[in-house]
Amino acid sequence: MLGWLAGLIERGYVVAGFILFSGAFTAIPVKLSEGALIPGETNPWNTAAMMGLLGGAVFLCHIHRREVGRLMLRGGLVNAFVLLALASALWSIDPQVTLRRCVALAATILFAYFAVARFELDRLIRLLALAMLINALGSIIVSLALPRVGVATPSHPGAWNGVFGHKNTLGWMMILMSICFQWLLVNDRERRGQAVLGLIICLGVTSMTQSVTSFVSIGLAALLRLGLSVGRVPAQLRLWLLYGLGMLVVGGSLGMVTFWTEIMTALNRDPTLSGRVPLWSELIGLIFQNPFLGAGYNAFWLEWNPDVQALWQIIGWQPPDAHNGILDL
């Protein structure tokens, strides 16, 4: 009985971790109080969630210290990245912000070490699928019941952000949800009906975010899933499938490059990806001004940062991040 209860607590902690690390739910109290989520400003609800997850990770890692310790010894590059982020407080434009966000990074890494040490990959994917389903259902409830919280700002009228601070974050989580449920559809025959239902919910919520990027990414994930399944079919059919997929990718890429403006206009979308292309162009120049040390871990996008102020003035809008994970890193 105690073993079953301990396992339930561990699984519940992992699901809660996936939910909170995705950024879900912590923006709701701020929006209910008519507050604004300002880049660089601390969200006390998010800080409390991170501290709770860090405390849980420390406690559970201590209980399973042998398993976690063996895994940590093999995590050389991961550990080096954490040390680099911590050391960046020495040259950060705002050391307090960097150190505060290093706490969140440490919580993330400890959580990951515990989860990987305690659960097989297939169980982790199922737990992640459950967490993303909770995010999706929570977003439906919040957006319908509390539209002033769950529906995005006037700049994106009618677009859902659900339990997240921004509609793009909800879109990203739906991409992750689609990958999980596609995996369940292929690898868990007993739950294929649930996987199909999960994908339907995922696509429905994605459509409400009005994010074309999310839909395209979900489609690309499905193509990748199909490509990974090619190895299971007979050799001659596999050759034709690979040829067809290759032609589809090459032809689609050439078509996108050649007719980019026409395609985006037909989709009623901005060819500059809502201003992202000029943003990325300017950011690349800023990165090369200080390519090795940067501004300190997670410290660049502060409202008072002169580089950010100049950037916003040049591009004509105020993005809170690069809208590109690689450039932000």
C-alpha cells in the first residue's frame, strides 16, 4: 500500500512539474488582479511554483540519491550548461535576475534528473501527455468561463491564450501535446481511442490560438512520425515512400521559398511573420556584438535594457522575447 502511494505521489509530482514548467496557470492570478506580465518582472505565483518544485526535487532526489547520482555523473554537458548560466551572473546586465532565473533552471534540471532516473521513456511520454491534456482542458475552461483571462490581448482579437500568459505559449504546448498523442496512437494499441480524442482536443485548441505556425509544426511532426515508421514496411514499398516523402519535402521547401509572399497573403498572414523577420535580423546583429558572454542568463529581455529599447524602436513593436529559442539562447 505504501509503495503504491509513493508511486502515485511521484507520478503526480512529475505531472505537476510538466504543467508548471510549461508556464501554465501561474499567469491567471496576475490577470485576475488586472495586473500585467512585464518582461523581467517577477511573477510571485511563478516564483512560488518554482520554489515548490525545487523543494520537491531536492527531497525526491535525496530519497533516490543513488539512482539520481549515477545519472548526474553522466550529465556532463547539462551540468556544464548550468554552471555557465550560474557563472554568467558575474557579467550579467542584471545579476539578481540571472541568479533568480538560475534557481528556476536548477529546479528544471533536478526535476529532469529525478524523472529520467525513476521512469522509463514510455511512462514519461504518457505522463507528459496527461500534463498537456490538463493544460488543454484547463485552457478550454478558462477561455470560455473567463475570457478576460483566457483570451489574448486586443492585438490578437479572439485568440486564446488559455491558462498561459500568451497565445504562442499555448500553441507551443499544443505542438508538444500532438507529438505525445501521435506517439500513443502508434505505440499504445489499448489506448488508441484516447489518443485520437486527445489529438482532436489538441487540434481544436490549436485552432483557437489562431497560430498558423503551430498548425504547420503539428503537420511537420506528423510527417516526421510517418518518416520514422517507414522502416517497418517492406523494402520496395519503403523505397517509394521515402522517395515520395523526399519529393514532398523538397518540393514544399522550394515552393515556400519561391512563393513565400503569395502563400502568406493567401493565408491572410504577414509575410514578415508578424514582424519576426525584422526582429531576427536585428537580433543577429546584437548577438555578434557580444557573441561569447551575452547579457547573462535570461537577462537580456528586460524593459529597461537600452538594447531592448533601441530594438523595439527600430522594429516598431515590443516583443518580450526573440520568438526563436535558438536566438534567445
